[in-house]
Amino acid sequence: MKLDNIERGMLLYVAKHPGDCIAKVIEPFLLQRSESILRARIRGLALRKKIRLQKTRKEVLCYPVEELI
């Protein structure tokens, strides 16, 4: 499945800021889409193994996936 501009932007943000919570990752895109849609897209990226999500007590942190060569 091909990534759109919002998903590419989210991937770039996660690559530049590993360990940020989902709220910070989706913040730049809130004027384009609703929060629930953006959170669903983050979960979709995790399901497609594009990013890794790590749950803490309060937040879910986003990390880029390590590409194996």
C-alpha cells in the first residue's frame, strides 16, 4: 500500500524525533485531519511495520523501525 503525504510526514517526524508520544507526532497534522483519524493512521503504520510503538504507563511512544541490511 502506498503512503500519502500525511503518512510520509509522520514517518519523517518519527525518524527525526524518536521516542516522542503520539500526540506530538500528530500535532503538525491536526489542521488537515481529526485527531482520531491521525491516531488510526499511526496505528496503521505500526501494523505495516513502518514504525514501532512502545506503551508506557501514560503514553505510547513512537520509534522508527530499524532497517536490516
